[in-house]
Amino acid sequence: MKEIYDVSDEHLNSQLKYLKLLSKQYSSISKSSAEIINLKAILNLPKGTEHFLSDIHGEYEPFVHVLKNASGVIKRKIEEVFGNTMIESERKRLATLVYYPEQKLDLIIKEESSKEIEDFYRITIYRLIDLLRYASSKYTRSKVRKFLPKDFKYIIEELLHPDSSSPHKDEYYKSIVDNIIEIDRAKIFIVEVCKAIQKLVIDRLHIVGDIYDRGPRPDIIMDTLMNYHNVDIQWGNHDILWMGAASGQKVCIANAIRISSRYANLDIVEDIYGINILPLATFALEAYKDDPCTEFMPKYNDSEVSITEKSLIAKMHKAISVIQFKLEAEVINRRPEFEMDHRLLLHKVNYENGTIELNGSEYKLKDANFTTIDPKDPYKLTSREEIVIEKLAVSFMNSEKLQKHISFLFSKGSIYLITNGNLLVHGCVPLNEDGSFMSMKINRKEYKGKALMDIMESYIRKGYFLDNNPVEKEYGLDMMWYLWTGKCSSLFGKDDMTTYERYFIGEKESHKENKNPYYLLREDENVLRNIFEGFDLDFESGHIINGHVPVKSKNGESPVKAGGKVLAIDGGFSRAYQGKTGIAGYTLIYNSQMMQLVSHEPFSSAEESINNERDILSTSIIVENRAQRMFVRDTYDGMKIQQEINDLKMLIIAYKKGLIKEDK
């Protein structure tokens, strides 16, 4: 880009403050030039592989496995490298070793004699180095170096880049491997090489929402993500609920505990995050001591949960649900722009008859025992309920582990992400029935499309981080709840959340929740073109990637929509959905040559995988196959690198014109 050297003095002077800062890092023309050469070389490397997952819902075991096997990428690389030299059983064993190196090595060591184990170590080290070399071929040596273990960095680099022109070095490379085995470092060496392979096969991980709720251990998923080398997160509606709860938004807190109760998963609240639910349990036992709370029994019939424990959970479940319905009224009344008055139902109940009138119809309530509701003032919290929710709020905000996880969600997350020409958004782009962007007033100003999502995210961040402006902070807190349940929320994607009706009304016509028109209109090319234009995306090369709505594969539904322009990758990671979907999740792989959807069968266990070398059974669908390989220069990262090159060229001009002095 020679034209950058012809930059005007006026422009150069306007950038001088920034260039002086840049000169601290590149203090001379030679250093700036060397970096330009390096960056230009990087632009001509193949694009790194991206891995997309969504709707994990606390199911940590299949999540961790899919992360370790990179949705089949590692297995394919093993076949590409060793397909003609290793039998299938050996390839399966090697794959399992790469996924679970510590555990698999322990088993192998128990099974083999000392002589056999030395031979195994030697063969395996050579094979793993070959695999690592192949996996690292897309990257510069400096980038690969960052992924290598500190203790073995020099040794691995020597083995990765042998001097094939010199036969005299063969003995040198052999002695490196022999010495690793001789000094009893083979096991740890193999473990570290396997971990490096796992990192190098995936350049960037995208989580398209919903880490939390339903499954048992979202905390393990969060810890895993925090240790991952390159990850971004598009918040899901269940994530935003926990983000609101951690911020102290009381309706979000009530919802989070209600859902954990519904799925008999209060361990995550109490044991993992250390949130004290004793005040709620004590209150529930007193308020509903004679109430069987049948409609609030945990959804899953876990044999490990005793009848007594189920009864207590049911009482807590009902208690927090009633508190939730009361708290919702506070937000709805102070935020008329949320347009949620229809969710105020407690005053519509005839408490004497145990009925409710909705939309011109009268329904008999399945449960009419409301010991904590005053029919004259049904939305008023009792003094005990106020104490309970206050104590829960304090506990949520003071949970060190939860705050660590939520802080990470804020640092790596967003409502949507545009990357490499693709729009990643958990639920939908909210649309009206005519395909136009749905609009919403926020602080008396109307927003829609991308601008609406941007202002919502701005307020969410204020709700968590802003402490010196109580008015703005409260609006941000309320916005978190709105994103969980509001009709203009891209995370929720429906016009209503009929929680009260599902608990208390048997007639299913009252449970109706209409999906946003986006889910029908995303097959319409004109509508999609409008969305792509609204987010400044190229329609010919870009895609929209969603999760949120499970793809019912067993009914013949395809995750590929609109001829491949839209990809829906929620296939049922959560066991709660697998009955509907028939599979256990979709993931997406996007490398330099193709975009590939992978469907997964249910995962048995890590133990089964390690012992029997049984991987998740996966099926791949090629969504897009590029005639020409995509390079770093074609990506969003490439655009950033090109800007760095331009800046360094300007810095060289500044040095040459004497505007900045070199520090040689």
C-alpha cells in the first residue's frame, strides 16, 4: 500500500499523539519495518478455524468433550496425517489420548510392561509431533510458540522444525526423544503436546448463548471458558438472567432461583456459588407448611432426591414464584415503555372462587392456595418476603465465584457479534410481521435493529458497572430483566412469557407464546437482505448464526435456513430438549475452505470415552465449500492487521520527517 506514504502533513499531525505512543513499542524505522514485514506475512496465512457452540445449559460433560475433540476436527486431522499408516484402532486410541491425555496415559501405563511402555512413549511422541506440526501449519512460529508449554518450548520447536537437508541431525533428534523417556519426562511431555494440539486446531471459539440453567454445572463450563485461549460469548436469555441476578436485580434473582428449583438444581445456587437459601427455605416451610405444592414439584424425577427434599424444593419453588410475580409488577409499573401491563395477573384472580379471567375466558386455577397474597393489594410483598429477597440479593452480589464468572461474561460477551462477515446473535433480530425492524422507546427515544441492540447493551453494562448514577443503573438493571422476557429482546424472541399460566392454568390455549416473526421471515430473501444491510454485512458471503430455538431434527427440520444464509445451531445440548430434537446438539466449524455443521448424538460419559475409546457419534453437513482458500487478509482480524500496517507506515514517515525522534 504505497499510497500511505503520500499521507498529508495535516493528517500526519492529527495522528501525532497516537504515533508517539506507538513509537514506545517500535522505537526506530528498522523495528517498525520488521513488524510490517511480519504482519504482511501473517496476512497471507490461511484463516484459522472457528468453532461455534450454543445452548449448552449447564451440560458440562458433553461440552468439555466437544471442546476437546473440536467437533471432530482432531479426528479428521489424525485421519489426514495417519490414514495410510495407522489402522483404525490405533487412530482411535491416538484421538482419545489427545482428548484426555492424563487419564488415558494412566490406563495405558497400567496395562503395559516397562519395556512396552518405553516403545509406546517413543512411537507416540513421534506421532504427536507429526500431528502438532500439521495442526500448526496455519500459524507463524511465534504464534505456535505461545501455545507451547514453557518447560518444553525449546525441545518441541526443535522437533517441529527438523533440518531435513542434514542427515547428521537425525541422531540429534532421536537423542532428544530418548532423553525425554530416559529421565522419566515422557508422560508430562505427551500431556503437554496433546494440550497444545487441542489449542492449535481451533483458532477462535464462539459461544452463541445460554451457558446457564437446566443442566447441573454451568460453573465448570465458565471455568473452562475462562481458561480457553480465544473465546467470545453472545449472551443468551438465560445468561442475561444470571447477569441480572449477580447485579442485584431482584426479579432476575427470583427467576434464577425459580428455574433452579424447577429442575431440582439448587446445588448450583447453594453449594457452588455459596448463596444462602436458608431464609427462603425457612420462610417456605412456614408459609406453605400445609400446602403440598403439587404443581411445583421438581420437573425431573431424580432418584437421588428424597421425597422430603422434593417436598421442600416444591415449597421453595412456589414461594419464590409468588415473590417473582409480585416483584415483576414493580418493574412493569415504573417502565411503561416495556409495554408489559398484560403480565399483571394477580389482581385478575378471584381468590374466593379460585378462578382467573383472561382474554374474556374464565379458568379454574390448578392451585388456589395463596397464603402470602392479600387480595386487596396482591402485588405487595409481605414483610417476610421482603426480608427473604433482600437477603438473597445481598448473597448473590457477594458471591465471589459468581461475580468472577459474570465479570468474565461482561468482558468477553455482547448481545451480538459481527465477525468475518457473519452475524452471531443468540435468538433473533426482532422484526414486525411485515419484515421491518421492531422498534422500542428507551428514555423517550425510539430505536430499532442494530441501534436497539446497541443501546440495550449499553444499559446492561451500566446496570452492572455504573455506581455513581443510581437512575441510569436502575434502568440498566431493569433492562436485564426485559431482555429475559420482553418482546423486543433479541435474546428472548417471543411476544410473551406465560409463566403464571403454565403453573396455574390447565388449559393450554392460555399458555400461548408467539415466536417473533423473524423465525418465519428468515427464509424470505428480501427480509434477510434488509437485515444484512442493517448490520452492514455482505449478503453474498455472510451468514446469520443463531441458537435459542431447538432444531427438531427428528421431525425432519434442517438447521440450514434460507439456502445457507441462516444457520440454527441449537440441537439439544440440554437433556431437557433432546426428546424434542432427537439429537444432542449442533456445532459449527468454519475453516479456510469450508463451513461445516456437525450434529452430535447423546454423550455417554468421559469415562466411557477414555476406557473404550468411544467418541461422540457425529455427522457433518457441508454448508459452504469455497473454491479458493480464505486467508487472514480476508478476515476481520486481517482488516485490523492491515490497519496496524498502515499505522506503522505512518510512524516511519513521522521518523523520516523528524516529527518523532528514533530511539536506536
